[in-house]
Amino acid sequence: MLADFMQWGKARHNLISSSMTTGETIVLEGWVPTKNLRALRTRIENKTDYYALEELETPQDEIPPVAIENSAFIQPFESITRLYGLPSYSNLDPTVFLAGFFFIFFGLSLTDVGYGFVLIALTASALYFYKPPPELRPFIKLILYGGVASVIAGLFFGGYLGVDVSLLPAWLQAIQTFDPIASPMPVLYFALSLGVVQILFGLILDIVRASKNGEFMDGLLDKGPWILIFLSLILFGGNALGFFAGDSTYYVWGIYAALLSLVTTQGRKEKSLLKKALKGITSLYDSIGYFSDVLSYSRLLALGLATSALAFAVNLIASMVEGVPYIGFVLVIAILLIGHTFNLAVNVLGAFIHSARLQFVEFFGKFITGSGTEFKPFARDERHVVIENT
């Protein structure tokens, strides 16, 4: 307690000594969220009547710090945003936009009802019985959400700790929609479709970001043609598969029109006509990057397959030693516990890492430009004791 008290005194002294002071006055300059300005004024008034509080114009060369706030339900997903790094002041807070995608991706990567319930039980117990520190609680809640996502995905994918679905009740068999081991291609198409949706959403968010900074037309001309290309390809593919009626020629012309819009807009900032044309044509090369981004979502199929295959293998090995005299039952229990614990740990780690990677690389790269500095208000740094307001 004494160490923390002395540390607070040192921090206070450093702040005052770095400020403009005289024998009677002190001038402090800093940032405060707009919504807290009135509360700050009230707190100062409760201490003294001798003060002046002025709002300053932000210099053009000074970038404000960043403070992100979300609802209690979305707040656990801030762990992903903070792991990447806070966006700059001119960018959007991506937390609310990534939340749904991360939830779905984590579930598709684990796809097991049993493992999901284990995660829920472990994280709920940690939150209720052990009262983790405030900075750790959002991450634990995030893993709890991952457990819920895994239970939901496991119902549709038939993941029950590696148990054959045909041995389960009929109502559970009826819920299963996908079989990633026997028929992986539908799962692959579903994963790639999610990738297309998220990438399109990221391009739209970039237009919103540009509009927020007074650059709506630039954002529309930069990302709008790519959105048209994605939509035209989706319509063409849907027509080829029989989902959309009509002559395929019209859909092909739609693709050509989208490509033409890209070529004519991407070089608009160049000075000469030749440079405009070259910049527009070379921008077509970026389509390779978008194609590889979409393919990256195939990892969701691979991770789901790994979970199911390893769980099945653990059960198979356990069944092979069941007939060992005297110790067969003990070996079965040991193999099941160790094997499924290992499978759970490895695949939870993989689900978290790869679901986060899809946000960082394929999603954030579409609409986040630059990182920001976190807003850290002057406050007590509780290193050894924790003060709770009751």
C-alpha cells in the first residue's frame, strides 16, 4: 500500500513539474472525451472556485488520441481490436463490425457441441468464482462467446466429441445440415461465401470512413468499382448455377462494365492521360489480391475438419485398448481425457488465431488506414492494491 501511495505521489509530481507553473498557479493541458467535459467541470468546482477551464482548437499537426466504447455485449470483442492496435482518430471503430464475423468464424473452426459446453463451463466458472481482473474479463467473455458459437455450429455440423451422429437421437440427426468429412465441398462454398460477404462489407465501410472525413466521392470511386465487380461476378455465377434467370450474355456484359468502371476511375488523380490509362489498367492486378483474400477463408473448412478428425481418432484409439485385460477401462478413460483435452486446447487456440487473422488481414485491410494512440487519462496506477468503489 505504501509503494502504491508513493507511486501516485511521484506521478502527480511528474505531471506538475512538466506543466507551466508559478508560485500561485498551474496550467494543465490535456484531452478529455466531450461527453465527460461537464462532469470534469463539476468535479473541479467541488474542489475550488479559483479555476478557468477552456476548450482549445486542435492544431492541424496534432492527432487526437483514441478511446473506443461499445455496449456490454460487444465489449468482449474489443480484445480483438486492441490486439491488432487501435484505429486512428479518422477511422471507424471496427469492433461492432467484426463481432458477428468473429463469432461465426470461431464456431466454424471448432464445430463441436461437447467442446463448446466445456468452454462455456470453464469460462463461466472463472468469471463467477475467481473474479479475474477487469482487463482480463473481456477476453474470458470472448472465449465464452466462442463456446456458444461452437455449440451452435456443432449442432449443424454434427460435432459431438467425435461420436458418430448415427448413434445419436433422431432429433439431433435432423438438425445436422453439413457433414464436413463425408461431403466437404458445401462447407468450402459456405466458407468462401462468408469471405465474399465480409470483404464486400469492408469495402462499404471504407466508403463510410471516407464520407466521415469529407471524402465521400474519393471513397466511392476507389471502392465502388470493386463492389460492382464482386456483385457482377456473383450474378454471373448465380446465373450459371440456375439461381438467376436470363441470358448469360447480359451478365457477362455486366462484368465488362464493372471492369471498365475500375479502369476509368483508378487513375483519375494522375495528370497525363497516358498515366491515367496505365494506372487504371494496372489496377486490375489488384484482383489477384482480392481472389487470394477470398481463398483465405477456406481455412475455416480445414480447422473444422481437424477438430472432427482428431476427436474421431481419439475415440478410435480408446476403443482399440478397451479389451486390454484388467486395465482396459483405465486406459480408455486416460486416452479420452488426455486426447480430448489436447484436441480442445489446440483447436481453441487455432480457432482464435485464425478467426482473428481473418479480421486483421482480410477485413481490416479494406477500411482501416493507420493506427492510433490510446487515450489514457491521468489516474491512479494500482499496482499492488485494488481500490473498489462500494
